[in-house]
Amino acid sequence: MFSQEVKDTYPLFRFDELEKFMSSYEHRYYAGEIPKTKKPSELLGHKGVFLLLHILQRSRAIFTGFEDCVNLTHVVLAYLAARAHFETTGSIAYLLWNLRQFYMGEINQTEIEDIFLRLMLGSRTSDVKDSIPERTEAINVLTQIKTADELFKEMGGKEEGIFRNCYDFLSEYCHPNMLGLTVGSEVAEEYHTVFYEKPKFKDEHFGILINYMLISCRFFFLLYDKSFVLLKDHELMPDLLRSNE
């Protein structure tokens, strides 16, 4: 939950709408899963759900971290969290895109399982790659963002997607570029520079940050649900547990 202090400081921003997404995470949360089969030919649904639940868990953790950063005025970390949320939404977009390709016959089962493997176990760290199976080269995050942008255009009926543009804006705050370096400073009169001990959100950009997080959350759940339904309609699914008790 966003603090009342934050809501009072920025009364025009849609915090209540953003908070509703926590119930969206809780509604889709499962505490565990139990396989229904061990036959390799029947495990695609199990592998897909395994991946989906891990992506959901990461997205939820980032969302709650974003709330904490806003409440505690951790400006740079809030932008980092928002960008990480976009990347996680990009991951689910890449999954959905390839699931559709698979069920349309554009790629085969070996190819879709390879994508599952790379999304779940892909790594760019050699130490990790040496200790896990082959075919584990990570899928470039910008490839996933580009795929999300294409789906955003398609589902929104627009000629140009905005998902990549939003991501690029957030990235500027996450890098030591102009926006990233000037988060905690301000040029006052006569070119006098002030460095704040505790940086605050700049009004003109804070609204953009909140709106972009709304975009990523809305898009995430749309993609997640479509992916889940595709798997459920075509594959044998594991038993999903609401509680481990």
C-alpha cells in the first residue's frame, strides 16, 4: 500500500488504481504445484505453468518493492524497480508470442521447449552456464522488450507501440546519464547547484513514473492470462495448490 503521506503529497496521481493490482497478484497466486504426469510428451503444460508462476512471483516482488521505494522516497530505486517490472512483462510477452507461434504451427515442440528452458534457466554468467544443461544462453532482454512492443501495438490497435519508449525513458534514470545523474540535484539561481541529502521525486517526472507502472501492470496481467489460457486449452496442467498446508 502507498502511504497516506505520499497520497496527500501527490493527490492527482492514481495510487488507488495501482494498489488494486496487488489483489490481481493474490488472485493468481499458487503456493505450489503437483505434477499429473511424468511422460515427457505430456509435460509442456507443466513446464509452461512452472515458468508462468516464477514470472508471476518475480513481478509481484518487484511491484511490492516499487511501493516501498515510493513510500521511502528512494528515487533511483523506484525507477530501477519500474524498469525491472517492464522487463518481467517483456518476458511474459515473449512467452505468449512464442506460444501462439507454436499452436499455429510456426515452430515445433522442440523449439518451444527450448524457449521455455532459456527463459527459465538462461544466463549470461559463465559460472552458471557451466553448471546447468546445454541450450541455456539467455534471451536478450531487449529482444523481449521488442516483442512486448509488437504485442502492445497489436492488442492496442495502434501503428506504433509505446512499450519500448516507456522502457527507454525509465532506463535513462537507471544509467549514469543526464536524468540518472541529476536525480538528487537542482540548478538554482545564478548557476548555483544544490545537492539534496535526501532526493525527492520531481513532480513533472513522478507522474510519468506512476503512469508507466500502471501500463506495465495492466499489460502484464493481460499477457499472463492469455498465456495461462492457451496452455490450459491445449495441454495437461499440473494440480495447483492455493496453500501448502
